[in-house]
Amino acid sequence: MPVSPRHRILVLGGGSIGRRHAANLSLLGVRKIAVMEPDPVKRAALGKELDIETFNDASGAIAAFRPTIVFVCSPTKEHVPQALLAVRANADAFIEKPLSHAMEGTGELERVAAGRIVMIGCNMRFHPGPRKVKELIDSGAAGRVVRAHIHAASYLPDWRPQDDYRSSYSADPLQGGAILDFIHEIDLALWYCGPAALLHAAVEPAAEIGLTVDGKAVMKLGHSSGASSEISVSFVKKGYERGCTIEGTGGRIAWEYGKGVRLERKDGSAMEFFPEPPHYEPNRMYLDEIAYFLECVENRSTAFSGIIEGKAALAIALAARHGNRDCRGRNLA
């Protein structure tokens, strides 16, 4: 779908994800792009690399650039305040995951954003693996979902080699930790199995890499559909892995990152295999994600990962982080 030439898109935050989104917006045909980045070195490099206008603070950028769309890609604790600035300026907003580091302010954002198109970053929903898993679940290929196991791990010192991981937002006790970093996996559990409550969480600090934030966690959820799910995340385990297993009344669906999706009978025998597209570039899911968001903006249609969905995933993440075993009142709806 062609991007309307009227759009002026401001990206708040010039880190790795902000840079990616700005570059991808240009690839998708957006011609009026600006970036706000408080760090002068990063800001100068971005302006030169992408040949775009740059600003050093969010409110000044919104006032001067007058965006129709704002991408909020700043550190997590800035997400809600900056999203409020955007929607109060009558801009639609794309907010990188997670929605926030706390529930405070999310209700206000939901109220103020009424009438705006707001989407929470959920790029794993646009990867061909999880997308095929969801398609198979919805088609009933494995019957009714009974149990799900979703896992992800990425060794933090190798994950963000461009910066010292010990000074990154991931290491910040306020907004960091593996649970918030891997909130994609909570989002997938809710996408696959429906609304849920946290039943139990086992959380361990990232002491082995010198951090006090949560380094790994296992979360067990009970879904209103009657299904249960277990989510395992870690950024202290070496290597990279991502995948899921969905057990249904009529079969089993399994996905592993980079390998593809298997549909199996209950006895484990193969029914069908859906390989990952050859030479698949991970940036493709980010392009597809923002193309979908821009289409929602053009059509004034609700994105499938909005503030309500972002709040549901965040409530489970915070309950696990802070030891609150019962987030049922906030998550089951």
C-alpha cells in the first residue's frame, strides 16, 4: 500500500531500533522523517547517515516538526510520557515494546489516545514462524489448544555488542531485565492462547554476568480459554534460541527459529512441515510490521496489538518481576 505523502514521521530515540525503523520507513517510501536523539554523537551520525532532520528533545521535536505519526523508540521508562506527548499533538503512535516499565500512566494513555491509531511493537508476530503457528491454531489444525511452551534466550553480552551491556537499559533495575526484554514471548502466549493470569513465576538474577536485574525466568500462565502456558526466558544463557510448542486436543505444533514449523499428530508422527523461507532476512519482519501499522493509519483501523494488549502483557511481566502471583483482575477480560 503506498504511503501517503502527507505523513511526517518523527522517530523518538536513535538507538539500534530507532535507527532500524527510520531506515525502514525510508525504504517503504516515507519522505518526511526526523529523529530525536539526545546524545549529540548519535544524533549527528544519524542525520548524516540517513540524511534527515534531527532534534535533541521530544517536546521540541514534536512542536517544530509537527508529525502526523510518532515512533517511540526511547528507553522504556520514556515510552508512556513520550506517547502522551504524541497523541496530545494529534499524532498516531507506534510504541516499541514493552509498553512501559510500570502500569502507572498506561490508563491515562489509553484514555487520551482514544481516536488515535496506537500500536505496540510486536515484530515476532510478523516473523513467518509465529505467524504460521497462529494460522494453524486458528484453523484448528491441532484441535483446541491445551498447553503451550514458549522459550527464548540470547546472551546479553553478545546481544548488544555495540554498547557495554552493563550500562544499557537492560541492566537498569527500573526498566531492564530479561522479563521485559523478552516480553515478546508473553505477547505470543496471549496471542496464541488468549487472556491469562500469572499463576507462578520463578525468577533468578543475572549474577553470572554481573547484574542484579532478572536474568532468567519461568512463568506459568492460566488462560481464560482453559489452556495453560509456560514461558522460559534468559539473557544469561549463551547462544540464541527462540521457539514454541503448542499441544492441542488433535495434534502438536512446534516452531524453532531459523528452522520452520512442524505440525504433528498426537503420537508425534509428522503431518506437515512449513520451512522458513529461504534466505529469510530478519529485517523483513520489521518492514512487514511497520507496513501493517501504516496501513492501519491509512485505513483508520485498530491495530491488533494496541494499548489494551500491551497493558495485558506488561501486567503479567510486572507481576513476575515483583512477585505478585495474582494479576487476574488486570489481565482476564
